[in-house]
Amino acid sequence: MTVEVAGNVIRLRGVCAAEDAETLLSRLQAAPESEIDVTACRHLHGAVVQVLLAFRPNVRGMAEDIFLRDWVIPNLAAPR
Amino acid sequence: MDELLEQFLIEGPEQVQQAGEALLALEGRPGDTALVDQAFRAIHTLKGSVGLFDLPAMGRVLHVAEDLLGAWRDGRRALSRGAMDALIAATGQTERWLGALAATGGDLPADADAVAGDLVSRLSRALDSDAPASAAAQATPVDTAWIEALFRDRDLDPARHPTVTALRYAPDAGCYFRGEDPVALARAVPDLLALRITRRNAAAPVAADAYDPYACDLVIELLSAAAPEAVKGPFRFVPDQIQLLSWSPPPSPSAPAAPPVLAEGPRSLRVEAGRIDALAQLVDELVVAKNALSDLAGQMADGLAPQAAAQILGDRQAALDRLVGRLHRTVMGIRLVPILPLLRRFPRVVRETATALGKEVDLAVDGQDVQVDKAIAEGLFEPLTHLLRNAVDHGIEPAAERAAAGKPARALISLVARREGDHVVIDVADDGRGMDPARIRQAAAARGLLPDRMLDSLADDQVLDLVFRPGFSTAQAVTDLSGRGVGMDAVRAAVGRLGGSVGISSASGQGTTVRLVLPLNLVLTKVMVVAVAEERYGIPMDGIVETARVDPARVRPIRAGRAFVLRDTAVPLLSLAALLGLPEESWTDGEPCRAVVARVGGDLVAVKVDAFVGRRDVVLRPLTGLLSAMPGLLGTTLLGDGHVLMILDVPGLIAAAPGDTAPVGQGAP
């Protein structure tokens, strides 16, 4: 399980693969106000990224992975 | 002339030069964005300056040229050969127009509009039809605004990242089903500078309950400091979904303009302030020396003993001598300019000529650290242009002929200047077909230049020298000839006016070398003063091999001419009086006659004079006005006694002499 839900926080952990996009999507559809915590995330598949981009949940946390932290997460946090 | 125009005429040619150099260099290094920038800046500045004057034709051409370069610089266009040709033609035309402006004081030639129209249409054709920058890019012009925005958003420093590789990846909707992960691909890009991930259609609302996370709608844009090839690597399986280009940030308007990439020598004489200061100091010292003479004059008036006066005068004269010597050297130093900027103008000339003739020719230029008098540098442009055009036109064979001879298709002409003692030697060498002495003989015979027997007696290398004879070359002769010959006499005359000489050598099938030998400076010339028919003339020592006393018994009449044997070589003996059209003394008065032995185009010729008067260092004043077209005269100088001394150009005199008085070469039969 790489998508964990704790209250209104969705934790993305480890390597998030394409399958996780669906889990994430249904969770976001159920609770649009959820926050995303990427602290423990090591990779985000493109499908996951595009869900985050489409629904624009708040994304928080410094990812362990440098590529995600420096290059990908800023895109998700940036205002539209 | 208008001050503004004057300034423009000084700066304009430099900018044309910069643009031209950059364009030519770009042919070898098409990816060098600094060169594109340089060309763009130069053309842009020119266009701005032209706008100050009423020169619509020139303005139009420069405007379109700027557009084309701008499109290229921004990566919207890759430059085709056609576009490059058009740009080089435009710079060449601009240079010619600048020349016309300088000559007329502000008017373009009457055909300027037509010429401009032609150039504008060539340039716009190139602008409309040029292929896009990379094969991976689409056929439509590449939009680079996103690159610029990304570059700016990331606060990248243009100075640190003069060139970046930009990649835009728009994976197709089904990519996830093929197991592709666009983010993983982006992760694999080396030296990432910026990454932006957006939805393909960011403005479209998301259908919250019908959103399909597996229909990929991402667009990934990234900048990398790595080379395009390295950036492209991870995307090798999706080449149809990426745009890749090398991009350079435009120079920021607030930043100081970068210095031009190529060094540019001034064409007007710009002098370091330090040298002027040195001059001023010398003049001060001269004033002191002059005052010392006034003192002396006063003391002599008060009854100074003549012997003491003579000694003091001698001292002061020596001091003045030193000062004048230093002054002279300083001024000469100011007049010396590097020759390289002149030589650098020629790659464009060669390219233009080669393009017009459908040939591929490279010009290698070398002349580092060689300096010549400014007047020489200016006077060399015409003859060198002539020589290079000839080399491209007549020296270099068509591609097919080169291939058949086993030569590389691209011909090479080298233009090399170097210093040898007091002279500057400039070689123009091509690797073309060389000159065929037999055919030059035929042509010379056909033109009636020399009697057949004389032609037969000439050695092959002397035959080559015939191309410098007036009347040798006509268009007809040139097409028949495998050599060259258009206006070579004009080249020799022009170089002669600068106090230099021209020689030619050639190896059949291997190429031709024309060698120009020029004095380092025109300012001070050593001359030998000779007397003939009670007049005095100067002959430059440069051209004199020796002086000789010739026993009349040794002089043999040979048909209409005369010759004598000088150390086993037969040397033709001409009379200076006859060459000058002065009354001639009898030849057979029994006394040894005096002759100056000079080298004319590689051969010895003796010129009989009445007396040697002495040697002088003279300041040679070039002839102006009507006199400047006079063959055989180099210039004049003022002698200490106020007389004007004419300085003769012996080879010129001989060449200009009619008929048999002018045997070619030393080859007396």
C-alpha cells in the first residue's frame, strides 16, 4: 500500500506506481479537501502526478527523494 | 559632410565586418550561438544607424536580414545554405553601399532600389521557407516563449548558462498502457536546470467524477545544461513526442553589451592617448631645442668666437637630430596598423565569388602580429580582392575536374602575411590547376605581346610573369587560359604604387602562388639620386641590386636593344633618358657608362644614367590628382635645397615603355 489515508491526510509512501493513481483519485473524489503528504515518497508515476495536477490538493512535506523534492513537488504546490 | 554621416561611415564598415565574420564562422560552427548573436547585434546596430538617414533601400534590406537572424537566434529557424547566401549577399551589398555613401557624401547608387528589392525577396524567401531547427521539431515554427519563461522563472543566469537544451515532451494519451512513465523519463535527464509539469490543457475544467487518470494529459517541459544528445537519450523510444532544441537566452537589455567575439581593428586611425602624450612631450623638447638655437644666435650676435659657435651649434644640431629621429619613429609607430583586420575582410569576398561560380572554396587567413603602414593596409584591399577573385575564378577548377585529379572537392586558398626584415610578404596561394606556361606563350603570341623568338627564349617562370604585362589579359584570353590574368597588370601597378612588388609561381596541377612584397612603411624611403640629361631623379634603393660601371666595349647591340654580361648573366641595358623621353647622349663616347642594376619582376635590368649623385632618406609624397595615374612615377620629395625630386618606379617605367625598349626578363637572347 503506498497510498495511506489518515484523517484528511493522504500519505504517499515509497514508489507510487500507475495503479496508485486510481486509489488516489477515488480518495480525492470522496474527500476533495484532503491534504497530500509526500514526505516518505520516493517516486510519483506520471498518472499520479496528473491526478494531483487536475485536482490540486494541498501538497505538503519534503520528499526524501531529491528529484521529487526539487523538481516535481514544486510543480504540484505551485498555484495554477 | 554631415558629422553624423561621417561617424556612421566609420562605424558602419566595422559592423558589416563583424556581421560578415560571424556569418562566415557560422558556416563552420553552425551551433555557435555566440556567433549568431554577434551577427544579429551588428546588423541590428547597422539598421538602427541607417534609420538616421534617408536610405530606405538599405534600411529595408537590413530590416529583413535582422528578422532572419532573429528567427535563427531564437531557434525558430535553422539556417539553410540559401539563407546564409542571402545574408552574406546582404552584408556584401551593405558594404558596397557604404563605399558609395562615402564616395558621394550620402547618396546610394541609382540601382539601389532594384538591388534592395532583389535582396529583400531573397531574404524573405529564406525567412518563409527555411526548415525548422531540428528534425524532431514540428514543421511549424517552434515556439520558444515557454523556454524563455522557464529560464526566467528559475532565475537562471544567462551568463552561467549561455546555451541550454530545452525539451518539451507531450506523451500521447495511451502511454501509461504501454508501461511508460513520463516522470521517470524526466528523472533520467542529466544536468536538469528546470522542470515544469503541466496538464496539456490546463485551462479546461476537470470533470470531477469522470476523470480518467490513465488518459495521459501531461506536458513536461525541461531545461538541461547537458548537450541535446544526452538530454534526448531517455526519450529515444518516443522521438515523435518530443521537441528538442538548443537555446540561448537573448542578451538582456539592461546588461552591458557583450564585447564582440572577434577582435576588430579600427579602419580610421585610432591612437592610444599614451602615444599622443609621448608626441606632445617630444614637441616640448623640440621647442626647448629651438630656444637653444635662439640663444646661440643671440650669443653670436654678441660676438661669440666663430669656433666656439661652431662647436655649440654642432652639439645643438646633434640634439635636434636625436629629437627628430625619435619624433619620426613615434609618428611611424602611430601609423602602423595590424594587417589582420584587412585580411579578415576577404573570406567574405572569396565566399561571394565562389558561390557565384558554384564552387566550394575555403580561405585560410593568417597574419597575426604583422603590422603595416596604414596607407599600405588601405591600398592593399583592391589588389588582394583582385587576386583572390582571380584565384577562385581561374585558379580553382570546377568540382568535377578536382575530383578527377584526386583533390578534395573544397578548394583551399591561403592568404598569409608575414614580416621579413623591413618588408611584409603576402602570399596568395591556391590549390587549383596551376598555370600552363605553354598556353600563356600561345596567348602572349596571339596578343602580339612579344615576338615569337623572344617568347621561345623565355624560361617557364618568366613566361608566368607575362600575365602582369598590360594588354596580356582580356576576357578572351582568360577563358582560353587555364591560368589567370584579369587585370594582373592593375595588381602590379597598385602594389607598385605602394612601393611593393608582385611575383608569381605555379606548379601545373598543384596551384598558383602570387607573392606581394611590400615595405613596412611608406614614410621614409631610401633613394639613390641619379643624374640624367642634367636632371636629378630618385630611384628607391629597395629595387636596386647594385650599381655598375660598364665599359662600352662590353655593351653589345642586340637588335634595337643593348645588353652586357654581368657576372655570367646577360643583362639588358636600357637608357633612363630614353625611358623618360629625354634627349639622349651618344652611347659610344668611349667612357664607361654608369648603370643602376635593378630587379624587375625577378629579372635583372640595367638602366644607364649619367651620374650617381648620392643616397638620401626621403619622405616620399605619393602623387595625387592627374599625376597619380602616371606610370613610372612613385612620388616626389623635397630636397634640402628646396628642389623637388621625382622618385621613379623603374619597373613601371620599363613596363610603360613602348615596344622593344622593354625586353621582358633578363633573358637577352
